[in-house]
Amino acid sequence: MAASLLSIVVSAVSCLLLILLAGQLGWVDRREGAEYRKPRMERIPLVGGAAIAMGVLFASIFGPSSGLSESFSVSQLPWMALVGAFLLGLVDDVAPGGLGARAKFSGQCFVAALFAFDPGVALEGAGLLESLGLALLCLVAMNAVNTYDHADGFAGGAAAVALLPGAPVLSSAVLGYLPFNTVFRQRARRADAGAPPTIGAPQAMLGDSGSHMLGVALAAIPGAQWFLLVPVLDLARVAVGRVRRGVPFWHGDRTHLGHRLEGLGFHPTTCAAISALVVAPPLAAVGLSTEYGMLGMTLLASATLYFSILVISDAVVEESPAPVSYTHLRAHETRHD
């Protein structure tokens, strides 16, 4: 418990300090070339991942308990893959225009290979086929969490829930960062004409460095993998929609679940709570490793919640005057870029 509290405090303090330094370091989100996908005018520090890492490291070294939980210690994490994922995301964050799709995918494949080579103590001893499966799991997890970080609080809220059973200190570090992504906002600036109104940008975001790192963590911690279901469903739905519209599936847009909720006027804190709620059902199966029927029901519950929210959001728009922001979103869902 004390280690988790230390993790929250260090993560929050680190996030605040990094926010102050991010502008000088060029560690901020850039919207050039992606104005439609990023309608906000503010420069947002991409320091969430670094703050989370600091929280975990300090809690594991200086905390009264050096473990993430009684059954999972920090030494068991796949540090090569975690560092590789963080550095890959960092390059994508700070490079002008970000990494190209091929370069980014190549880097993800390298991180996945590192994960297969050293997946952490809990998953070690895998054979050739198992190692290939682990590499694929890591690759899917990084992309799922990266794309699920499309709205304020979405990836953070989901990760905090997913990591809670197996890695409470890591979950606590995410909670230390989360208020800077949801509650604490920058002063709103006027957005582009026709763009959705904004309540002000967050003080910080995970960045690709944070989302890739959390993806590897979710792939490595036993039991956390099941919480990837909803991010994978969201990624698959959006990718299929892009292909059907004649758009390359890797081209970003504003058709994810979180974009719908934002467009309907939900505050980022509410979006984070909804994200956590949707991925939460597998918590009911924690510790029931032999109860696959229970696990299946909880995964079905998550999928049902996800698609229900999509259907309800569409019904709200059809039956009532759409807010400017969601009208803007729906108009672009059928646009060929």
C-alpha cells in the first residue's frame, strides 16, 4: 500500500516537472499535417509515459515494498522491451512529423522481438511457437493501446484498471499521471473554423512513448492481456471502416469510441470513467484461472458494453439535434481523404 502511494506521488510530481520542461525540450504534440485529427491549437506535453516510469522506478527502489504485488516484482518485468518501446515512442513523439508508418512498424517489430527474447519471468521458458505468439501479442498490444489513446483519459483509465490486479504499483503510477490528462486543463484557444469546441487541452498526454510502454506492460503481466479486448475491438472496427471508405487503415481519423464521446460533449473525466467501466468486467474473473466460463462471460460483457455505447451514441445523434462537434465528426466519417 505504501509503495502504491509513493508511486502515485512520484508520478504526479514527475509529470508536473516534465510539463514545465517539455516546451524547452520540444517534447510536445504537434498538429501540423494532422489538423483535422488534432483540432486543438495548444501544444501538449507528451510526458505521461516518462512520469509513469519514474513512479514505478522510485516506488520499487525506495518504497517499503520492492514488488509490484506479492506475486509480481519489478525485476520480473521485460525491461529490454519496455525501454525499447519507450524509446521508439519517444522518437515518434519528438521527430518532426513523427515516424513514417513503415519505420514505426519496423521499430515495433524490433520491440516485439525483444519481448519474445525476454518476456519477463512470468512468461519465460517459451518455445519457438510460443515466442512467436508472444511477439505477436506484444505487437498487437502496442498498437491497441497506442490507438486507444485517442481521447483524453481513455488509455489511462483503461490501463489503471487492467494493471490493478497484477501490478498495483504500476496502476498507481498511471493514476498519478491521469489527472493531468483529464482534470487539469490548459486555457482553451480558438480552434479552426468548423472544428469541435474545446474545453481546453490537457496539461499532459501519454505520447507514443507512454502508450507503447503500457502496451508492453499489459502484454507482460499475467491476466492483464484480457483487458486488451476492447482496445483491439476499437482498433479493428476503425481499421475496417477506413478500408471500406478507401482510406489506408493506418491513417488516423476521429472515428474511435472516445471521439464519439467527446463529440457528444462528455468531459474527459467522464470519458476516462466510461473507458475504465468498459474494460473492467474481467476483474470479476481475477484469480479464477480455471474458470474459463466466467472469463468468457466477462469478456462478452466488455464487448457488449463497447458496442452498446456505439449504438447509443448513434441513436442520440439520430434522434436529437447533433452538437457542432459531433456533426463535424460524422461528416468526416464518410469522407475520402
